[in-house]
Amino acid sequence: MKTVSKQTSKPTLTTLAGVGFFRRIATMVYDSFLLLAILFLAAAILLPFNQGEAITAKIIIIPYYLLVSFSFYGWFWTHNGQTAGLKTWKIRLRTLDGQALTWRHALIRFLAAVLSWGLLGFGFLWILVDKNNYALHDYLSKTVLVFEDSQ
């Protein structure tokens, strides 16, 4: 008797339905309030190291805030794939094969998202013209936002 093995194909960028523009905006607004509170705390932590004065040297403060921001997003992305905003909107971040993100994935996605916004937001606005609702950082990081029930 010959058995036929059932082949299951891995999801790819073209088979996973991306999350649309307005839902992404809603999650970003939600998460920005949390991140802003964390950045205020991060700034307060530095005060004793500068005689109670805010550090204004861009060469120090910008990388510091980027590190804090990456730590915020990276932790949530690598632990269940959801920030508070993503959880509220029932969205999860996954790799193309449906797996949870590693810290390496998170770093690539974060840097790609910085690039998306650094291009005057056009990397993010790409969602509006992309048939799969993917942003530039989705393509570059090979990760995608999906609805929780589509996993």
C-alpha cells in the first residue's frame, strides 16, 4: 500500500493577508502613548548622571532613545508578538513562516521601520498601494502583521 504524504506549504509574503493602513495607525497611536511614558522615564533615569540637567547632546540622546524604543518593541515582539496596541486590535507580528520573532528579527524590523519613516514616511505609506497591505519594513524584515484568527 502506497501512502501519500500531505504537503503543507509554508506561508509567504504573498499568502499572508496584511493588516491595513488605518488599523496600523490605530495601533501606533495606542503604542506611542506607552512608549512616550517609557521615554520620559528613560530621560529621568539619566538626570542624576548630568547634575539633574537633561542631556541635550544629540550624539548621546538619539542613540539612547532609539535603544530604549527598540527594547520596548523588541521585548513585546519577541514575547507573544504583540504590543498593547496590537493586542487591542487583535493583531500579531509573525515571521513569514508563522513563527514568533527572535531578537534578530525584531532588530531587523525595527531598523527597517526607522528607514520606512526616515524616507518621509513613504515606506509606511506603501501600504496604501501594495495589494497585500505590506509596508517597506514588512518586506525588508520578512515579518508581517496578521489578524489573530488568521494564524
